[in-house]
Amino acid sequence: MLRVAHTFFAEKGFRATTLEEICAEAVISKRTFFRYFPDKEALVFPNREERLANFVSFLEAATSTEGVYATLRRATRLFGREYGHHSETLLNRQLLVMSSPALLAREREIDRDWERAIAVTFTARMSGTEKDELRARVLAGAIIGVVRATMTVWFERECRDNLVELGLDAIDHLESGFPAVPLS
């Protein structure tokens, strides 16, 4: 089903491809389709809930002595290697996402889900005060911003950079902060 959908998306575009066409080519009914996918956008972001749950488990598995940035570096190495092995597929998917307002909106929704999950997980790692909740939310927002910026640069450079190195460099910038500099 995913292969069929992505073939149509590449040939016709996301918006011009209908569920009827996908289901007919995959030889399944629309009813069967909706047992596995909530909508057409989900075909572009498969296994969304599972990937987020695995990431939360990854964050929760960090030892109590591991700092947040050490955890982020471990995640960067893990995801960076995985993404590096699938760079062509990911680049094609990102080009598809950039071509569709509906997919851009879904991507932002997914970012918000990850940001909330990171904030909840980091709040639990801290003492749980209101101040810690704010710190965790700010950090989660910064992390998602770093991920978004890093992935944007990687995609704009057609995935030629080493994503692990790019990500680790971005985390270094986040950890060291951004002192105020004149924008003259």
C-alpha cells in the first residue's frame, strides 16, 4: 500500500492522487484502508505513533546521571545513522511534504507531538516543580527547533552532509547558548 501510494504521489503529486486510485491499485477496499490509516496524509508519515513511543522509551531509558545533552547526542547518533541509510527516500518524502500545505500542516502537528513528549519526559526527569515544567517545555521547544533547522539544512544540501556530525554540531550550539550579538 505504501509503495503504491508513493508511486502515485511521485507521478501525480499528493493532492492529485485519490484514495480510490491507491486502493484500486493495491487491491483493497477503502474500508480496509481506514482500518490501517486514518487518512491519506498518514501514508506519508507511516508508523507515526510507534516512532514517537519508541523515542519516548529511548528518553526514559536514560540513566538518572546522564545529562540532557548526552541523551540528545545519543539520539542524534542513533537517528542520524538511520536517516543517513535512507537519505534518498527521506529527501523524496520531504520534497513531497514541501509541495503540499496539508502535509506541511501534518509535519508541524507531528513536531508538536514530539515536543510535548520531550517536555513531559524531561519534566519527569527533573524534580517536577512548576519551574522545572517551564524549563522542560522551553528545552523541548529548542530541541524541536534544532531538529527542524538541522533537517532543513540537510535536505537543502540534498542529504550530502553527514547528518550525525551536523546534528552534533547543532546540539553543541544549543548547549553553549546563543549570546546576544548586534544584528547590524
